Amino acid sequence: MTGDFDVLPLIGSKEFVAWLPTFLQAKKVLFPKVAYPTYNVGAIMAGAEPIAVDLDAKQWPEVELAWINTPSNPTGRVHTAEELKDAITFSRTHKTPVVSDECYLEFGDTKEPASILAFTNADNTNILAVHSLSKRSSMAGYRGAFVIGDPVLIKKILEIRKHAGMMVPLPIQHAMIAALGDDVHVGQQRSRYNARRKTLIPALESIGFRVDYSEAGLYIWCTRGEDSWKSVDALAKLGILVTPGIFYGADGSQHVRIALTATDAAIADATARITASKVQ
């Protein structure tokens, strides 16, 4: 992290994603075509026009707020350095805030994610990155997250947030500091997620699933080229609950998202059930 920046603690990252379009009085909000639903919901809450786009920032329309998400929920796709640089160029050309949701940044697998702030060349104007302890440190119930980047933009957001009562309690902030000061548990959890992915993928492929992206994060994004609800039903019959990709946008309508948050034993059991179903 170089250049001028500030840090603002958040009551979990979800509330920030939901309320940022309102805070910025955005009229149009841009986000990926396959994405965490709260980007869309936040735009609707603000009375803004939600615009789902491809990842090529060179093709983006002019808006008041642009979201990117690397690694992606649900796909596990990692943005390339060029894609992040193009998003920064878009921000500077249009003077538009670009906010990178990086809640899964420390969970790389076959690709190593990088923060958008690594490519700003010390000019963080209109660039923010959002991080969450819910994923990094399995602290979802603490509701602890933070945004880092452009100090002018953060000051503007802070002025509104404090009047809305969005202050993170001091004990939670101390818990966040303790967690952020320890990387050992993060490495251990990353190894668990990646091992579970390696266990489950061959079984899914054996019954006709193709795994797309899934390069980082804690999900597998896969398809059998059928309606996502049909895949949900097939896996439910094996006692395996997954999320239909249509929840993340129309472009996800033939995929499912499989979370790797179950125990190692549960993942091994699911793998065995999938493999056994192939020979029935």
C-alpha cells in the first residue's frame, strides 16, 4: 500500500456494499454480470439504475459507482493485472469511484489474487478496496470489516455513516486488530479450503460437471450445461446442498456454487456419495 490512504472499519462488508450507492448518491451503479446479489440490491435501495457488465472496463458505460470483485463470489475468478489497471484507468477517465470487493483476497489457490491498490502507482484517488474478517478469519458473527483507499472519499463516507449510527463497537475493533495481526490461521484455513477443492473436483467431473474458474476463494463454480435448478435437484438427491447460479445473475443460470465451508469429513463424505452415484 503506497500513497495517501485512510482506513474505515465497517459493520461487516455487506452493509457497506448495500449502502454505498446511497452514501454516494449514485444514479447508475455498475457491477459484474455474475456477482454477489447485494451489489444489485444496493443500487435498487439507492434508487439507482443497476447495470450488470462484462469484466472489460474498456467497454463500461459512464456511471457514478463501479464495483469489481476479485476473487469473485461466486465464480472464484481472479482478475488479471491488466483488468485491474483498466478499471483504474476507467476511474481516472470518468472520475468515478471504483470499489474492489476483496473479501477472499487471501484465499488464492491455482492463481494468486492481487489487490487493486497494488496498481495505483501511489495515486489512490477514487479507488477503494473492501476486506472482511468474516472470510479471512472465520469471524462472520463479529460483523467486522474495513475499507481502505482514497482518504478524501473515505472522509466523505465517514461523515454520512457516523450520522447513521454505523460505528463499529470498540471491542470488535480490538478483535479485528488481533486477527489482522496473525497470518498463521489464515494460511491454515487457505490450505483447508484448497485441499477440499482438490478432493471434490474430480468427483464432480466424474458425473459430468465442468469446473469453471474456481481459482481462489472458498467455492467451486461448475456446470453440466443444464438449468441450475436441475443440477441443484440432482445433488440434493445425494444429500448435497448447493446454490443455483441463477441467484448471481442470468449468466449463471447453468451453473451451481458449491461452498467448501463444510468440515473435511463432510467434504469426504459428499465426495464418496457423488462417486458412488456414478456406478448406480
